[in-house]
Amino acid sequence: MKRRLLALLALFVFCQINAQQNPEKELGIWYMYNGSHKISDKFSIKSMAHFRFFEIGEDMQQYILRFGVNYKIDNTLSATLGYAFLDTDTTFGLDGGTFGDHRIYEDLLANHKISKLSFAHRLRAEHRFFNSQTGHLLRYQLGLSYPIAEKWSTYIYDEVFFDFDGGDAYNQNWFGLGFKYQLSKVAKLQLGYMSININNQNLDRIQLGIAISTDHRKKKK
């Protein structure tokens, strides 16, 4: 009996260790805040804070803080210049330490509609500074959204990353879909799922987010 219990215990420990070595077997979660704050007819402030976990409720993989200034070129086109800081744990289930990643980024954004279907294009260049190294990424995201009720909408997107530091140009791909709910005039909630393909791994993530949009322009008398 004791041998069976010991065998079961060893099997349980082995499974736990094996799972900790393979993040593909876990369902992770991202808690997200995104903000857009108009300060004039042409300029707005963009802000973002994400807390990303390997597993639901524990083992933080990364947190990222992003800040930028957006300039509205016309009703369909805008550009953003900003800075981001990422703190990343490159391991899973182990206390392997983290490293900081500073980034300068530029966005070119285009939006248009076909009937009720909204299209959003984002081309992003990122310049990374980490561990006394530099890196450069080019990202393109295509997003579609469609209203399904007065306060509800659904969305789907795909984003591909390209690396310009030698080796393979393809870096990773993000695919996501979900729902958004207009909580108030300034707040919108998001619930979604995202699949990440990176380094020959496929990672599954739940996304829980809130987006805040405010208008600080002076009212015309």
C-alpha cells in the first residue's frame, strides 16, 4: 500500500514538474487597461497597462506600461509616437529572474467602414533596448469589429511580427476574438481569447480589459 502511495505521489510530482516546463499546457490570462484622452482636435494621449500571466491567477509572465501622443491626420488616419517599458519573466514555473525592456514605438493607424463592419489597420515600428542590446520589430495588425446590440460588439484581429535583427524575419503571430460592452460614455469592457504563436509554441490566453476614453478639450462657448 505504501509503495502504491509513493508511486502515485511520484507520478503527481512528475506531472507537476512536466507541466511547469511546458506553458503550452496552461491557459494564461491578460488583465488590460487601455486609455485614450483627447486634449485638442488633433492631439490625444494614449496610455496602456497590461499584466500578463502564464496561468490564471499566478505566475506573472510580463507587465507592460505604454504611453504615447497621437496626432489625427484626418478622419481616417492618425499617427502615434510613444514609449513602452516591459518587465518580462522568460521562464515558466521557475524563479528565473526578469529583465527590463525599453521601447520607442511609432504607429500609423487607419480606420474605415463597410456598412456596419469597421476595419482598423495598425502598422507599428518598435525599437528595443534591453540587456545592453538593441532590436527592431515591425508589426502589422488588421482588426474587424461589428455591433451586435445597442451596447455590445464583437471583434476579431490578427497581428504578425517581423524581426529585422538577422535570422528569420517572421517573429510571432497573435490571433484574437471576443466581445466588447459599452459600460458608459467613457468606459468599455472587453472579454476575449487570444492565440499566440511564438518560438514554435502555441499559447492560449484569456483577455479581460477595460478601455477608458475621455475628452479634455475646452468646450466652445
